[in-house]
Amino acid sequence: MGDRQFRTVLEGGSYFEGPRWHDGAWWASDFYRRTVSRVRPEGGEDVVLEVENQPSGLGWLPDGSLLVVSMKDHRLLRVSDGDVTTHADLSDVCGGHLNDMVVDASGRAFVGDFGFDLMGGGAPAEASVKRVDPDGTVTVAAEGLKFPNGSVITPDGGTLIVGETWGNRFTAFDIAADGSLTNRRVWAELGPEPVGGSVEELIGQVVVAPDGCTLDAEGHVWVADGLNSRVLRVAQGGSIVDEIAAPDGMGVFACALGGDDGRTLLLCCAPDFYEHTRAPVREAVLVSTEVDVPHAGLP
């Protein structure tokens, strides 16, 4: 991997997450600058939205409206023609910060939450995946996940694959016609399921910490390993078929395939993920590298 070429797309972030390729540009949230930006492929950003309570997952409705997760107040925001409204309030079904999201072709958003107060040192607890229908109705679609995080939907719209950061695994569901999630199964087992009552106990057992991820046309998932400074290309069943170390020893917390041919892999890099260390400084970067197999599915 020593000859891999990286290109710096954008510097000066605090902590980038939720990268997406949409309408010829990259999009990303920055947790601690509290911004959502459209990033030109050649570099440079246009701040589209400021989210006081910290933005995360991004997606689009069929009418082109942008959906943005507002983490700390558990809301899903909708941006349409410059107007920002509350698409849904998920406070009643969140145990921690609302987090990453994938929006399907019909405008249904599947979004997870932390499950507990990670930044405040809370005890780990399981969390749910919520479905937000296009009319804003909120339904708990699946429970008992260990920090549901980055998620993808297969090109046929029929399967949701969810990374469980504290679970050493990806879990898959069939998406029924009404949006309900059925046929839960382990899609990729990356290590034994961690057990323990504290983050410190769990971290020592995490082999791969799935964070933001993206699907390719061979059905493999590129995923940021949030604890090990790398992105992995994971096959169904759990085989790791490729690995890219983040440049300069940085951590990498999300990735997305995009570019005109879908073969550019964008990495969200920062030294670590803690709010108290990231918020005061501007050390996060977006970097890209080229891969062989193009993007598929959503996001």
C-alpha cells in the first residue's frame, strides 16, 4: 500500500462526518464547526447550513430536499429552497445523540443513535434504528443494536446493512414494501461480540469499529474503522478484501464513493473523535484516493 496516492480535498475542518456524493459534488457535515458543506471536487467548500446542535447524517428526498441529522436535540431537519424546518423530532426514541442516516429512494430515512452518553462517559447501552417516513412519521424499526452507525442500502432497495460500532459486525435487514425491517441477520462478523459495562472494556475487544461506510458495485462495503486509522473493504460474511491506512497516521471515521465514475473514495480524517479535543482546533481533512470498483446503492 506504500504507493497509494492520496489527494487532499479540503483542510481546516474540526471533525468531518456523513460524506456523500450528490449532484456532482461532495457533501459533508462537520460536527464541531456545526456546518453542512458542499465541497467542490477540485477543493473549496460552500457552507449550505449551520446546525447549532451538531449535524451528522445527510440524505435527500425525492423532491430534492436535503435531510440533515441534528444530533444533540434529536431532530431531523429538512432544507428546501433555503427554508429549514423540522422534518421529525426523534427525542422520544433516542438514548443518545442521533447519528448517521441513509435515505432510500422513496424518501424513508433510516437513522441510528448512540444509545448512551458517549462523550459524557455514560455506560454503554443498546440503541435502535428509527425509520422516518416522508411525512415525518417516526417508527422504531429495529432494536438491540450496539451503536448503529454507518448504513447502506443495496441497489434494488431491498436490503439495509448497518454497521454496529461496538458489535464487531454489520447487520442486515430486508426492507419490506412498507419500510419495516425483517429477516435480521449478521451480514459480516468481524470479531466476537464485545461484552462489558464501560467503553474502556468494550474498546479493548473491538477488532473493527464500523463507522461511516459506502457500498460498491461488487456488493462489498468500504467502511471506516473508527478505532484503527484505516478503511476496510468488507465482503458479505466478514472477509476483509482490501485495506487502506489513513495518511499521516490520522484516524478515519467515514468514507464515501463518488466522483464522476464512482471510483473516488473520500475519507473523513481527524486525529481522534472526542469533542473536547476536536472542537477547539481545525485539524480535520477530507482526502481522496482512487479504487477499482465503483459506487452502488445508497447513500
